[in-house]
Amino acid sequence: MSASFDAGSGAFRAGTDVAMSVVRDDESVRVIAGGELLLSFRFDGDRGTVAMSGDVGDPRRLVSGLSAAAEALFGWHPSLDRLVLDLRGRPAAASTLARDGLAVIVDGAPVLLPEMLMQRREAWLSDAARPAFPLSYVMTGGKRHPRRPPKPAGRVYSRFIPWLSDVVSFRVVDIERDLALVHRWLNDPRVDAFWNEAGDLDKHRQYLSKLLSDPHMLPLIGCFGERPFGYFELYWAKENRIAPFYDADDHDRGWHVIVGEDEFRGRDFITAWLPSLMHYMFLDDHRTMRIVGEPAAAHLQQLRNLDRAGFARIKNFDFPHKRATLVMLLRERFFADRLWQPAAKDTPLETQR
């Protein structure tokens, strides 16, 4: 589910196939789909309650409409830690919400929690119906690890960013479409200082082709709206060069980044794409409990950025090509501490690999 926000009208629009708009007028919250009213609520911000009004209709409509409304309300009210739902004596609807993991039942009332809402894959993943890949072990280069799923194609994730009034998304690299872009970024002297991958088009074509054929790697292009801004490499840690330096779990994941366009550097953007990338990795496989990274130990600004994003510094260690710091983000902390949105007093951020 992608989303967009019109700051002027106060409408929050969410949805993939059918756009849903969440419109608030004082205490009235309406969810509109296809130009027609889908659901309506009365919201009490002081008590954190949402009261249903009108007919529920299809239970699936309730789930999708309430998901959109809750996303909007938690976004508009970052201090809210829960929404208590009054369904006006509709026990079947409450059971549907609980079964779908959208709500928990507390003292007989459905309660929506932001950390549960943000783990509902269908809200942000393009292929949310895909089940977790069955667990089967293989050996690669003397390393025993889970067999990895086939590579996705096209857009894999999108999320609305309220403070930018824009959508951040990630799509799998397409060599014919993206080669010139990645080539330009890898030849940027500021990028090459950390990546050491400058070269001609043929070198970078082979570089991307190798990544796309490697089951443990996933190269992505990040976009704000339709504007590409960065290049990302995601990896499964168990098969990666980082594995010998810590006790890697089967579904730990890691990442590298290039922010290639200067206009997309700074606090407002990094607090959008960084937690969104972490969100994608946690949603892509629910068995991923940790995300790791290995920035250069001397890259102090990058380490400060990761501190603010919830990563813990575990230790320093030596790769053949650099002294690195092992950093780690726990799934539980990301969702419990609501790290998909920036802290109110964050200072400006900058990033590179």
C-alpha cells in the first residue's frame, strides 16, 4: 500500500489498486474509496478512541479501511501509543480484526497498536501475499545457510512520508534502465572514496549482473516519487563476508548505500529512506530479527546517523580492506520504539556508505 498526503486538505490517501483517502474534520474521520464513503469514525484524541459509525459491511472492507485510518491517525498523532476501537456491539468484526493481527482484544475491546500495524506486510510490500520461503539448507563456499527465495522484480516497497508529502519506494535494479545511473554514482569521487568501484560502463554492467545472479544479494534503486536518489545493496549475512565476524543468524540481513543525488541528502530525507529500508527488510521475511551493518570505523558521521536510527555499536573489527564497526538493529526495538519516524529533536543527518 502506497500513500500520499495533501497537507492543505488534511487528506491522507492510501492504497494500491483502489486509492483510499482518509479525511479528518475535527472528530470525524472518513475513509473514501473510489469516490464513495467506505467507513466513518468518531475520533477522540484525548482518550485515543475510535468509534465506528454506519454499517461495517464486508469484514474485508473494515480491515483495509481501518488499516488506512489507523496509519493516518498514528501519523497525525505520533504520541498515540494505541487506538481503542468501539465497534458498536459487532463481535464478528472484532474477531476478524484480531484474527488478522490488526487488533488485540483488551478488556473486551479491540485495541490497535502501531507496532502491530506496521508489521502488516500488505500495507507496504508490492508482493505481500507471498508466503515466507520454506526453510531448506544448502552449502555455498563452505557455509551452511538457508536456501534463499527467487529474486523479486520491479517495485518491492513503498511508504508515504508525511514530513515530505511524498512516497519513498525501492525497486530492484534493472540493468538496461539503471546502468547509466549507477555508473554515474559509482564514479562520483565522494562515493568512490568509500566504495572503490569507479570504472567504465562495462565494469559496472558486470558488477550489477553478478549481484543479480547472486542469491544472497539484492540491488535496489531508491526513489522519492519518480525521482531516483540512491542505490542499495541488501545481503543475507550468513553467506556474506561479515559472517565470520559475529554469530550470524539464518535470517540476519545487512545493507550498503549510496545517496547519489545531492538534493536528497540531509535530515528530512535520511529519516525517510533509512527507516523505510529497515522496514522493508523486516517485512520481507518475518524471521529477520536483526539487521547488521559494517561502516568504516572512521566514518563518524555515518555512525552518528546509525545511532539515531536505533543501531547499537557492537564492536570494531578488521576487514581486509578497512577497519569496520559492527552495528546491529533489533526487530523488537525498531517496532516497539517506532523507529520508522524521526525523533522530534533529531539533528541534521548526512550519509554515505
